[in-house]
Amino acid sequence: IGCPNLAGRAYTRENLERLLEEGARDYVNHPRGAAWQDGRLRASSIYDWYQEDFGGTEAGVVGHLLRYARSEPALRLRGYVGPIDYDYDWSLNEP
């Protein structure tokens, strides 16, 4: 659980929307964005810290995740109404 990948190229007016959509889809479908643990949804703390950007509720976060879900684990979100466990891997910042 952590941050999305950094883009490998510069954002331009021509590619901005496409690259943001690709980045969101890749992140949601990777365990760094969201994963299942013991039947509960575990998501990056980014979704908690910036919840207002995702509708201001956990239902809004789930809606965002579903919008980009392509992998089987992500598709399990359909109908999920349980709590979200937020987590973040800070190990990159450790000496």
C-alpha cells in the first residue's frame, strides 16, 4: 500500500487526460492502491488523506475504485459496504 507510480513522461495538454486515466487505472488495479485482507478492503491512506477529492465518503472512495477496476480483486468491490482499512508503506523513507 503506497503511492502510484511516477509518470515516465511529461504531461502535456495533448496527453494529460489519457495519462491521468491510465495512471488511475494502473494504481487501482495494483496492490499498492487497494487490496483485500481477511475479507476487508485495505486501501492506500492517500484515499483517506484526500477523501474529499473522492466524494468525501468511503462510498465515494469505493466508487472511484470501481470506476477504474479491471482486475478480479478490484472487481470484488461491487456491492462492498464494509469499512475501509487505510494503510501506507513508509519504508521508502526509512534510513
